[in-house]
Amino acid sequence: QVQLVESGGALVQAVGPLRLPCAVSGRTFSMHNMGWFRQPPGKEGEFVAAISWNGGSTYYADSVKGRFTISRDNAKNTVYLQMDSLKPEDTAVYYCAVARRGYTGSVYQTGAYSYWGQGTQVTVSS
């Protein structure tokens, strides 16, 4: 059984950095691309960032590009989302997800992912 556990969510002031780890078990983590999504209050979920299985390629939503960094440690079965220059509009529940192997569609779409974590709340105050 695949389990993803996000942590690190908090109430932070704008600009302040925050790092979200996501630990994955029950799957050969190093063989899968990984992604982060978020759902702001009262809004649809949206893509945040993705990283290839070996960390060689990364993808970002325009809204976070230059402020957020996705990375992974395959030895620890963990993917990270480093969030800098936080804004109140970054307030959301953040989810990590395991991508389907061999999926040829866009990593920006939820359909690319087969397993999801339970989410962690990030609240950014102005």
C-alpha cells in the first residue's frame, strides 16, 4: 500500500520561508516522478511543481516560479517543496502526489498522478 505523508504546514508571515517534506512508502520512490498541488480556500486545486524521477527536470506553475523549489532525496524516499517569498495568496492545503509510470500526458494535470497524500495546511498572513 502506498502512503504519502506531507508535513511542515504552518501559519507564517508573508515572505517567511517554509519547507514541506513529503515522505513516501510502499512504492519504488526513485522510479516515479513526483508532484505538488494545492487547493486555496474556496477554489479549485492547482498544480504547483513537479520533479522527474532522478531530479533532472523540474516544472513550476507561473505563480510560484522563482519563489518555490521542488527537490527530492531518493535515499530518504522524500520530496520537498521549499517555499520562499511567501504571499497571502499562497494560503492553501498542499498535497504531494506520485506520478503514474509511463504516463505520456502533462505533469501539470492531476490525471498524471495515481497516489496522493492527505495534505498539509499552509497559511500566510500579511
